[in-house]
Amino acid sequence: MKKQTLVQDAFKLYAEKFMSLEDIAKQLHLNERTLRRWKKADDWGTKRTEYLRTKTTLHSDLYDFTRSLINSIEKDMDNNDKVEPARYYAVTKMLKLIGPVKSYEDEVIGEKRKSKEEKPKCLTPDVIREIEEQILGITHEEICEHDLNTD
């Protein structure tokens, strides 16, 4: 794999998945000192902060835009300027969308968390049984018969 691709993959794991350098090194089969050098040279800490800042949710962006539109309408009203009906209409439509968009985003985030929680981080008995049967060729009937014969 090319160095630039490895650097990008490593940074992606660092910024998006919040993985430690040790875990990244294991996953990408790299030396941890190499990752430390890349992190320092490319200022990963600042880049991660900037990356996270750009990952705002749609409902918060929609809320901020609606709030700024309302403020501009209020300013025009205070100055006795004409306010176009389309701006009022836009505000009413956006206000109706903020709640459903937030609900959808919360649901998606909840599903992502749930799927992460469901993945076991160790070998479960089912996985061990599958390894025994498919890879090692051990059936559980043989194990039970062997245990009975040893008494």
C-alpha cells in the first residue's frame, strides 16, 4: 500500500473513529513511532478538531439558518422595510422540519450505537463452537462422548 494511502487511512481512523495510535498501528500493521511522526508532522490534533467542527447535524444547521432568517425579518420590520411573504413562508416551512429532522438524526445515531453495542468484542461461545466445528472439525457430540469415556 502506498504511504500516502496509509497516512490517509491512519488519519481517518484517528479522526473519525477516535482510535488510539496503538490500535491504528495494530490494524494497519504499522510501527507506532511512524504514526507518532505522521501525527506530529501533519498536525492531526488540529485537523481532527477542524474535521469534527464540520460534522454538525442538519437539524442544528437548519435551526441556525431559520434563526438568522427570523432575525433578518425582525430587523427589516424594525426598520419599516418591506418583508417578502416568501421569507415568512420559508420560516414556517423550516420550523416544521426541525423536529422531524432531529428525530430522524437521533434515530440514525441510536441505530449506529445499537449496532456497535451488539458486536461482541470477544469470542462468544457460539463463535468458539463454529470455529471448533468448521475449522478444527470437532463436533460437540464427540466432545461429550470423550468426556463420558474418561470417567
